[in-house]
Amino acid sequence: MSLLIVGMSHRTAPVALLERTSFGPEDLSKALHQLLEDGHVDEALVLSTCNRIEIVAEVERFHGGVNHISALLARRSGLSASELGAHLYVHYEDVAVGHLFSVAAGLDSMVVGESQVLGQLRSAYALARAESAAGRVVHELCQQALRVGKRVHTDTGIDRVGASVVAVALDAAAPVLGADLTGRRAVVVGAGAMGALAGTTMRRRGLTDLVIANRSSANAARLAESLNGRAVEMAALDAELVAADVVLASTGATGIVIAAGVIERAMAARDSRPLVILDLALPRDVDPAAAAVPGVTYIDLDHLRSELEGSQSQHDVSAARAIVEEEVAAFVTRQRSVAVAPTVAALRSYAADVVDAELLRLAGRVPDLGPQDRAEVAQAVRRVVDKLLHAPTVRVKELASVPGGEAYAAVLRELFGLDPDRRDLAEAVALPTEISGEGRA
């Protein structure tokens, strides 16, 4: 297993750099094909969310894979590879497994314990499969990461650690509008997963007049109906901004959705009432220049970093990390055992061929040997060979579970001249590549 993760997140890069480098839905398929095109990367998955861009890959060579992936991200960001390198992290093999499991569990999120990343990982994995970019390694890793994320949320109280980015953002808005948000008017721009989460959270916090604006009027209407709100066309957004107290924007657009001039015109018609803009999109939906408009409080993901990082319960986080460590150890052990399985199969096949050849030779040299005696001899020879092979095959599987353990399998291959890549042997130990229901967290 040569598993590699190269990426950056809210921990290593400012929002401005994350939004420049992020991949929109229309860019992801192209990025997957670019990753696979030059032979450095055999399998790939791109996870691009509001606070991280990561590429998960199975690579032929570590340095070649890192350079290839870094170059792609550098082109995306507009920086040189050396400039972008200061913001990138690189995880390899066991550490990469632990990182992705932690991401799936919500341990690496801005709001520790949030579960939205599970859906984002599932979507990234589905696209990688659809584009034939996910093979056995990415398949097994993602399936298990989704299971781990689900287990952490089921078995621990990590969901209580931080309610959501929306809840933290509303907490930041409250001092501007008054501690009690009951009766305030809100406009949610975007009808996706974050928009639904925003609307639900706002309803719980007592905001009354809830307006959903979205490029797709059907999606806006559907979300508004579920929240007992109103749906409007994007063209009607200017008028809604005049009446709103809070605007929360989180669309999948790749450019500015609400210009600073639109905010400025709305404020001119508001009789000096304050307006809080919560921009939770990446790239940002609202022109940051709106922060300079009098009466506007502009809050984006950069502003929320300190509040989000402080909303942690160490007991629940420790419990979640313990589960992740346990799952990483089990996964890595299984993968290493799988890696030596073709060698074990090749050794047993080699031994069986030798036994069959010797029994055939014996039949030619002792033609008068009766069927019963012949069967006894064959059974005895096979039993001896099985006993001789038992200890080395069991031991090589045990040794495979420790770092560097695959070297023992390499020794067996060298000593016996084995070819574990034979098609019949590969098929005998191959793992399934179809997604199972267990992976749906």
C-alpha cells in the first residue's frame, strides 16, 4: 500500500488561498483525470469542502506522487509549487489512514464533531468511482473511513462538541443584533446542505421570517416549504436585503454572488438598521468589500476560527480519537495481511505443483503400487508439506502487521522464485470492489 494524502485546510491556509484552490463541481472530474494521466498516480479522490482541499491517492512512488499532486494544486491556486508548499501537508501510508479517519470523524473540522464532512466524503468517493479513479485501495479506505465516522458519531458524544458552523456564526452575530434573535428576519442564499442546516438552526434560534434565495427556484421552494419559509428568485434578493437582519450565504458558486454595491444600496434604504452578513461559502459568496459599508458586520470563515477551535469537549474528543486509533490499527493490519496474501498463495501453489510432480514421477517408477497405497503415500507427502509450510505462512502474516513487515514476504518470493502476480493467484485473493451498504454512513 502506497497511500498518499496531499492537501491543505483551515489549519494551514487562509480562506483566500483555500477559495482560490478549491474545486467546483464542474472541475472535479477534470482534476481526477489530470491526476491519473501521467502514471504517478494509480487511484485518486478529491475532497474539496468549505475548509479543506485534499487529494487522496494510491501512488507508484512517494516523491513522484507528491510532486505531481502539488503541481496540480499549485496551478489551481496560482502560486508556485514552492510558495504553496508552505501551506500543504503530506501524509503517507499509516499516517494517511489515520488522517482520513480523523477527517471522517469530524476531528479535523473547524467545528469539531460536525457530521457534514461524512456526506462530502461520500460524494467525493462516489465521483471517483464514477470516473473510474477509485480502485481497490481508495475503495477500501473510503468504505472504512465512512464506517469509522459513523461509529464515532454513534458511540461518542462528539456531536455535542460543536453544534455547527451555523450555530457558531449566529453566536457571533448575536451581540450585534441583541442576545435574543427571536423575531429577527433572515435571508439564506443557497439551498444545498449548508442552506438546509442554516435554515433549521435559525428556526431553532427563533428567527421568524425566513427567506430562501437560490439559482434553482425549485430547490429554493422545496427547502422553503420544509422550513415554513418563503422562496424568492435571486433577482428579488436586493429587496429582501433591505428587510433582513441576517444574511447567510453558502452556495456552490465559484465567484461572487452578492456584490458590495448591492449591499451598499440595501443599507441606504434601511434607516440605519444594522445588517449581519454570515458568509460560510468557499469560495466566498459575498464581496469582502461589503465589510466597509457602514452598518454592516461581515463574518466569514476566517473570522470564526478562534470561536470554532475553542468549542471542544476534551472527554468526547479523547473518546473519538481512541476509536480512530483502534480502527487505524485494525485497518492497517488487514491491509498488510492482504498485501502478503498473494505471496502465501504462490508459495502453497508452488508446493502443490512440486508434490503433484513427484507423485506423478513415483507412479512411473512404481507402477505396481496399489490405489490404496498410492493414496496413503499422497496423503502423507501432502501432510508433511502442509506442516512444513504452516509455520512460515502463519509467521509471515503476523510479521506483515508491523511496519516493514512486507519485506518478509519479499524474502519468501526471492528464496522460492515465486510469482504472486499470476492471474489465477491474484483472482483467488482479490477483494471486492463494489460498494457495500455498510459504507453508507
